Amino acid sequence: MNPTCLARQAFDSEAFAVDYYRVVNPAPEPLGRELDALAGPFMADAKLDAQDIEGSKALQRLGFRKVCTQPAFVLDLAGARGAAAGEPQAACALPETDLAAHAANFPFSRFGLDPMIAPEERTRHQARWIANTMASPDVLKFLDNGAFVSFKIRDAVAVIDLISVLPAARGRGSLLLGRLKAWAAARGLKRIEVTTESENVPACLFYQKNGYRLERASVALHMRK
Ligand SMILES: CC(=O)SCCNC(=O)CCNC(=O)[C@H](O)C(C)(C)COP(=O)(O)OP(=O)(O)OC[C@H]1O[C@@H](n2cnc3c(N)ncnc32)[C@H](O)[C@@H]1OP(=O)(O)O
Ligand SMILES: Cc1cn([C@H]2C[C@H](O)[C@@H](COP(=O)(O)OP(=O)(O)O[C@H]3O[C@H](C)[C@H](N)[C@H](O)[C@H]3O)O2)c(=O)[nH]c1=O
């Protein structure tokens, strides 16, 4: 069968050492047939608009579990002042100990919230994600001691990929968002966007304290067989 509802995810399959699929078409009947046809262990995820209650129920009837809601926050830059914020880094690397500490700093990620994913699987996946982010010249980074924010530019919007502040560096998160805002405004970008999990109340408060407003939300569903 040529799958049309599921797309294999190379990065996640490698990081979890099992075939990992993303639902790209949630139509229940063909999706159910494609899931039934998968042989062997696999993982799958789906993202729906959080207001799509019936779509979410249909996926849960197929065996998906609702793992979390992911709110998206935005900071509009119209009228924001640009300033000399220093240039972000492109490709770089973190020392191994810092990488391990940051990988363990995301208990609220959707993988951390999923009871079917072991803590060591989650931190291995997160470490690979952070290492890729650091190594990629297409993902820009502001780094400080014990803290970093990474982001991509898409259509005059800065989309935050990850932000992590180790407990000993608390306070640097707002400094990093300030550097990003000043740099983005100086480049004439329209806005900054970021996604987090609703369970991550510290992060939701953090974005709001820094002037971000809630714009929309998705629901993340997982399956593991
Ligand atoms: C895109 C993504 O990566 S989403 C996931 C975000 N990252 C994570 O969850 C990783 C783990 N958490 C962290 O790294 C940090 O806690 C961050 C990035 C969320 C915040 O960075 P910090 O430097 O600690 O934040 P900072 O000190 O600047 O705090 C500013 C505001 O954020 C909120 N905040 C920060 N930490 C907390 C906390 N533990 N509990 C409650 N509110 C908090 C508060 O509103 C705070 O204002 P206040 O100090 O006046 O109370
Ligand atoms: C964005 C991005 C992702 N990846 C990899 C790592 C992930 O396993 C997959 C799928 O990513 P996606 O579904 O886009 O992201 P998550 O739901 O896991 O995370 C969102 O919320 C997080 C808290 C975080 N803010 C993140 O930015 C959000 O996308 O793709 C990757 O390797 N590189 C990337 O830039």
C-alpha cells in the first residue's frame, strides 16, 4: 500500500530507534487502514487544531492518545525598536555536559508528558534535537552561560525552535528574548512565534511576562504499538 495519511519521519525514527510516522491526512477510514497495515513496532503522532474536538475524538477511537495541548504565542514587532543586539551564531556545538543538562531540561515536552516514552528515550531524542539545532547553519542561536534560544526565519517571522535556561542561570531567558527581539526588530521582521505545552505553566508565564500573547493552540496525539 502507498501510504497517503502517514508520512515516515526520518529524524524521529532514528532518534527513537523505531519507525515513527506523522499523520498528514486524518481521514479516519483510510488512516485506520494504513495503521492496520503497519507491521512491527511503530510510533505515530498527529497534530490537530485544539478546537477540532470531533477530529480529536475520531483519532482517539483509532487508538491515538491525547498527550497535551500546545499553545502558540506571538510577539508583534510593529513599532518595536531595533538595537545593536549582537549577531546570532549559525553552526556551533555545545560541550557534552551542557548538551546533557539541556536535554534533561525539557520534562514538559510532549515526549516528556507521554507515559509510553521512557525518560532515557526522551532525553536521547532531545539531545539529538539540540545537537542538530546547534550544528545547523539554518537555525540561528543566541547563547549565554547555561542558556540558549534557537530560531529560524520564515517569511519575515522569527520562529523559536527551542529555549533552555539551566536552573543556575535563571533570569537569562528574558535576556535572550530581549536580544532576539532587538535583533529581529532591527532586521525589520514582523513578529516572533513560539510553541510550548499548556502543562508548561512556567514557560507560558515566561512568554506572557515578555509581552507575547496567546494566538492559537493545537492538540498533540500519540500512538505506540
Ligand atoms: C520553544 C520551547 O522550547 S518551549 C519550552 C521552554 N523551555 C523549557 O521548558 C525548558 C525548561 N525551562 C527553562 O529553560 C526556563 O524556565 C524558561 C526558558 C521557561 C524561562 O527562563 P528563565 O530565565 O528561568 O526565566 P526568567 O527568570 O527570565 O523569568 C521570567 C518570568 O518567567 C516566569 N517563570 C520563569 N520560571 C518560572 C518558574 N519556575 N515558575 C513560574 N514562573 C516562572 C515568571 O513569570 C518570571 O517572572 P518573575 O521572575 O517576575 O516571576
Ligand atoms: C521544529 C523542529 C523539530 N525537529 C524535530 C524534533 C521533533 O521530534 C520533530 C517534530 O517536531 P514538531 O512536531 O514541530 O515539534 P514538537 O511538538 O515536538 O515541539 C514544539 O513544541 C516545542 C516545545 C518546541 N517549542 C518546538 O519548537 C515546537 O515545534 O521534528 C527538529 O529536529 N528541528 C526543529 O527545528
